[in-house]
Amino acid sequence: MRIILLTLLVFFNLQILLSQEETSSFTLEQAIAFALENNYRAINADREILDAEKEKWAVIATGLPQIDGTVGYQNQIKQPVTLIPSEIAGGPPGSFIPVVFGQQNQVSAFATLKQQIFDGSYIVGVQATEAFLRYSENYKEKTDLEVRQSVIEAYGNVLLANETVSILENNKAALEKNLFETEKLYENGLGDEESVEQLQITLASIESALKNSIRFEDITLQTLNLLMGLPIENNTILLENLDDLTLQQIDFNLLDSEFTLENNVDYKIVANLNEQRYYELKLAKSKALPSLNAFVNYGASSFSNTFSFFENGQDWFAASTLGVDLKIPIFSSLNRSAKTQRAKIAYDQAKTQLTETEEQIRLQLERAKSDYIFSIEDYETAKSNLSLAERIEKKNEIKYFEGLATSFELRQAQVQLYTAQQDFLQSMVDVINKKTALETVLNN
């Protein structure tokens, strides 16, 4: 028995280790598709649509037949006494006899069918739930666009972190080689101590940046996992590289894409708000209309001095009622009028907000186009600057070891190269992100 328990324990621990070390590989498009299915916000947005559908049916059902059943039991512990003239029983005039009417126990069971015939607020309510359902669908669309944008940015940040670590490791190796050679020159009396110290300062800065980049690399990957709906410790492998992904994102045809304002999700959501305010105004006006409802009930009652209602031969007395209720609003001391006016003000505000949103979206589109063009131009500039910085650093390194340049000049060239490297990496990520921002406005 002990051996079986140990075997099960080992197997259980092995399963935990395997689940913790699960590996997944994704291209960018695969990561986006996975996130749209598994992102926590996307899942809840789907539930919002389901909730809106249930809300719609709940409102519709209020206008359909409703059946309620009631069962009641009464036990008159002390039955009321009624006085009747004793003359009825042959007694003297002016005297009374105490009489108890009814029996001590009573059971009744009734079922009532209610049907709404006309209610203006019901019609408006159904229309409002349809508008709310459209809002939930548009909210889901906006959530998907935001998830897509977040995943692309996180994916790019992981690639950026990976490239940064790789470049810093190469820079560190080159600096360590330069420092080793400079120390040998100094030990042999062919160099100065300041040159060694300059390289030590540069190397320390690179080592510190490398350590921070390695930590940041883990954080960016965990962020991507979270956005994709994966455990943050998941071993996720990215199948894209930053250079190829950047080139894929350069598409000037996107700038000429046809833009339809009504397709923009922010516009659709504000338009939904207008719908809701419109139906709120209609609802306020409908409160002045009469409402008509019909009902019919059927049931039976039984009476007994003892609890014998389940025995054979017990008498039950049936009863049924058919009726209609007509409610006519007459005077509310201007309460309904005030509510209608408030609803009208809210509707006017929503229309103004829609106009403002139209202009904001147009401005957002122009800004997104400008930012995208600039990111491509900046990428080309950074790429050229990096090539120049590499040549300058190489020339200064050769001059330094030939004694034609100082260690300070070499350090300046190295710092310039490191800055150009980071600028180039960031420019690639900017191209990816700015294109995504433009696609989001275009709702592509």
C-alpha cells in the first residue's frame, strides 16, 4: 500500500512539473487568434452578449401570458362570534343569540392567468433591449480590437527585449575584448590607466543595462502570456523576428484605404448611446398612455372543523373570475412632463456627443496616418544612422589601438553606437504599433 501511495505521489508531482513547463509556439497572427478566444476580457465580452440576449427575452416575456398559482391555509384558532336577533329562533324581541359562522379550517387553491393587452412602455422596452444587444455586440468588437492591439504591442515588446539582450551581449563581448587588450597594453607600458578606466566605465554600464534587459525580457513575455490568456509562467516561443515583422508592416496602400465612419467601433458605440437616449425619451412619453391588462383565475376552497382536506368525500367549492384592468394616467402634478423634458435634454446631449465623436474620429484618423508615415521615415533614418554609427565606432576602435584616437573619443563613438542600436530597435517596434493603431481606426 505504501509503495502505491508513493507511486501516485511521484506521478502527481510529475504531472505538475509537466504542466508548468508547457511550451507553446506562435506567429503573430496565431497569437492574435489565440488571444481572441482566450483573453479574459474577450471571454467576458462574449458573456455580455449572452447576458444582453437573456435581458431581451426577459423583457419580451413580460408581455406574454403569465400564470401564477396560490395555495392558502387558514386556521381560525378563535373563531369570531356574530350576534343575530333571537326572534329568528323564537326568542324575545330585543335579545340576541351569539352565533359562529364558518368552520375552523379553510384551504384554497387558485391559478391566475394574466395577459398584457396594451402598454406603451412594453413596446419601447423591447426596442431598448434590442439596442442594448447591439451595444453589447459593438462592445465585443471594440474589446477584440483592443485585445488585438495589445497582443501586437506585447509581441513586439518581447521581440524588442530579445533583440536588446542579444545586442547588449555582443556589445559586452566586444568591450571585454577591448578592455583585455587595453589592459595588456597598459601592463606593457604602451597605454595609460585612463584608457583602461574609460573602458571599465563603459563595460559597467553595458553590464547593468544587460541585467535590466534580461529581467525586462521575462516581464514582457509574462505580459504577452497574460494577454493571450495563458499562465504567465508558460514557456511561449515567438516564431517571428523583429526585422521581418517590421518589413511586413510597411504598407503604404493602407494610407489610401477607404474609410467609412459608420464602421468605426467608437462611432458605433456612441451611436448606440443615442439609440438608448432616444428610447428613454419614448419611454418617458409612453407613461402618459393608458395600459390595458386582462386576467382570469380559477380555483376552489374547502372548509372543515378538522384538517380532513385529503380525505375522500371532502367538499370543494369552485370559483372563477374574468376581468380587465384599464389604467389611465390623468394628473401627475407635472411629474411626467419633467421626466420627459429631462429625457429630451439627455437625447440632445447624446446627439451633440455623436457630432463631437465624428470630428474626433476624423482627427484621430489623420493623426494615425501621420504617425504611421513618420514611424516608417524614422525607421529608415534610424537604419541609416545605425550603419553610420557602426562605421564610426569601427574606425575609432582601429584608430585607438593604432594610437591615433584617445579612449575618450572611442567611448563617445561606442555610446553613439549603443544609442543608434536602441533607436533602431525602437523604430521597428514603432512601425508595428503605429500601423496597428491606424488599422484600429479603420476597423481593419
